[in-house]
Amino acid sequence: LCTCAELSVSKRKLGIDIGSMYLTTVLLEDGVVRRSVYQEHGGEIDTALRTLLADPGFRSPDTVGVTGSLANPGVRIIDSMLATVEGARRMLPESRNILFIGGQSFSLILLDEQGKYREHSANPPCAAGTGSFLDQQAERLGLTVQELSRRAASFTGKAPRIATRCAVFAKTDIIHAMQEGHSLDAVCAGLCEGISRSVLDTLLKGRELSSPVGLVGGVSLNAKIAASIEAHLGRTVVVPEHSPLVGAIGAAVLGTESSVDFQDLFPKKTVGRTVRE
């Protein structure tokens, strides 16, 4: 498991990753994750940030790095893929192939023998195979995504094949599987296996990956998806500690000293205009 001690950071470094579904924040101190938050923001990014920044544990960082659409000239805005690559390669120093599966995107990051970035490929502009797709299917089944993950991991046996490239096809396959008498646990497992196939079919395109393959991003917490990817690849898959925090860790590493007050990391809104205090 990664404690991120290899980051070799001596300052208190704050990283904030503003994703499409989640707000991820991490404080690195002496290269170690001292504090972290991984939460849904529900589109209310300002509210989530204000609540988070009120936490004394995140105050007085020496440097700040932010991904997303935070419009503040005093804070370095870092490309989200760049942050993901930086975080992933540091969290998984032994991996040369790293899969990232997040809320609305997934990608394959390829590193050279020295662990430096070589190239990456990503999914097309479609949510199929991502965390949001999994959330949608969980809601359709009357489950939380955590419950779906637990049910899928507990299932043993042959799961029904569920198409996951399209929400309409997935719905049809789920209904058909239940009509055939498959249990809810089996359907959950079939969904997770389908997502694994979709991710690999989209990203690999004939590539052979070497062990260990790293898996990061929020969906890496789904044990059935991780196990299915490992089975399909025939390679060891490693999910590091703090795997959902990969973008925030990368943002923290790449962050710089902020020229604004910590409590003014983002604009304060008033009716009709935006001002700073």
C-alpha cells in the first residue's frame, strides 16, 4: 500500500481535485497524506469547498494546487489529466501501466522504464463504463453504488452478461437477466464485469500490459471490477492506498505557493456579479 512517502515533499501541500461528481482534497505533509476528503458535491461546488475549507485540518498550507474550473488568478489551475498522471506514477512506482476509472472518464496511462510519462489514451465523450454509469445502474436497481459493489463482490458463480456500452442496452439486459431468474447479486456482478470489459476494449486496442497493473480513481474501490480486470488481463492488478485521491495528490505535488489568502481560494458570489472580499 502506498503511503506516498516517496513523494519527498517537505512542505504542507494542499491538493484539490474538482471532478464532475466528486470533490477530492488531500493535505500532504512531509510526503505523507495527513488529511483527506472524498465527497460528492452534487453540482454545488462552491458550497462543498466552503465547508471543506472551514476544516482547521486543511488550513495554512504552504502550497496549493487545484484542478477543475476554479477561476482564481492567485491559484495555479492544473490540468486534471496532468494531475492524475503525476499522482498515479508516484503512488505506483512499480507499475508501468495504470488504469484510471473516474466519475465520467477512464484512461490508460503508460510510463517508461524510469517511471516517466510516455502516453495515455482515454474514453470518448460517453459516460458508459464510468462511475456515473455505475451510479445510474445502481439507482435503477434500487441500490446505492456501495451496496451494488458489495453484492457484486459477494457473488460466486457465472454472472449474466450485461451490455455496458449503452444505458438502454444495459436496462434491457438487466430486465432479461431477472426474468431468467438470476439473483440481484448476480446482476450486480454482471454489471461490474461488463464495465471491466468495456473499459479494456476501449483502451487496450491490442496493447499487452505488464504486471503489476495499477488501478486508481473512485471506481477502483469496486472490488468486483478490480478482480474482473485482473481476470481479463491475466495480470496482477494493484489498487494502492488512497486510490480515489490520485488527482488531488497530483495537484498537491504540482501546486505552487498561492498569492491569495487561504480563505479566498475561490470567488465569493453576490447577486448579479462576482466579487472578492
